[in-house]
Amino acid sequence: MLIPSLDKIFTKKLTIYQLGNPALREIAQPIANVHDREIQQLIDEMLFTLKESKGVGLAAPQVGRSLQLIIIASHPNQRYPSAPQMEPTAMINPKIISYSLEIDKGWEGCLSVPMIRGLVPRYREIELEYLDRQGDRQVTKLTDFVARIFQHEYDHLEGKVFLDRVETNLDLVTEAEYHKISK
């Protein structure tokens, strides 16, 4: 008899809202109590959903919760083969403190905008503060791809998707075309 893994027993995969759902355009609200059982459960469910979806980031508005919570989980995968490896990190009530003047354009996709990629300008380096899931204040600097992931997810907290940042429609491609040009 097969025994399901513990994370599948206690955690469910959440539905990821797709472009057009009004929840993706709402401004997310701050989380008042990091220790609230529902917030901790939401973090676990978002971590599980992100892992199952093979994404590198997920914001609470993408799963229908208008809360300032994002998960960053960079790792090499089919969508981002050269992504750096990092531990999945929950960031609550994040704020950008500063950013570099250097801006890089890079390809982005989104679990809420399937089958489309866009060339998006982002700050190369950012400094941010957030609360971790224990409620401790963290200050960190992110660069390159991980900074891009954070800015992409942070946009979701402001009711934006990466398509809002693309400078021209000529910078949009299908997922299939992206794989052809990225080889």
C-alpha cells in the first residue's frame, strides 16, 4: 500500500488565478499577525503550490488572497534552467528600501499568464525588508535573477502583472518561441 507523503496529507495545492481574474488587479493588504494560524497555513499551501507548479515565485493575490505575502524559491528548472538555487523564502509585508540605477531586460513568464513570455526591464539590484514567517524583520540585498523574481512577485502585491512592464508588444513571445530563441 502506498502511503502519501506528509506534505500532501497536510497541504493542498491552491488554484492559481489566471490573467483576467479581478483578484490579480487588487492592491494587497498588509498582514497584521504573522503568527495567525491561517497565515501560517497559507504559507505552507503556497510553498506546496509553488513546488508542484515548478515555479520560482508566487504571490498571495495569485491564489486569491489579497495579502502582502510572497514566496521566492529560485531553482534550476525547465522554465529557468540557469536559475540559481536558494531555499524557498516567505516574505511578509515586503518593502523595497533601495534599488540600483542599473536596469536589465530579461525574459519573464508567470504562472498566472501561461504560455506567454515577455522581455521586462527590472532593477539589477534591490535592497528590501520584510518579515519572515516567524515575524522577525529581515533586511537583504538581492541581485540579478533573484532580484527579478522578487520584483515580479512584488508587482502582484500592487495589482500588476509582468505584461504591464513590457515596453513594446514586440517583446512578447509564446512559450514555444521563447524556447527556440533561448537555445
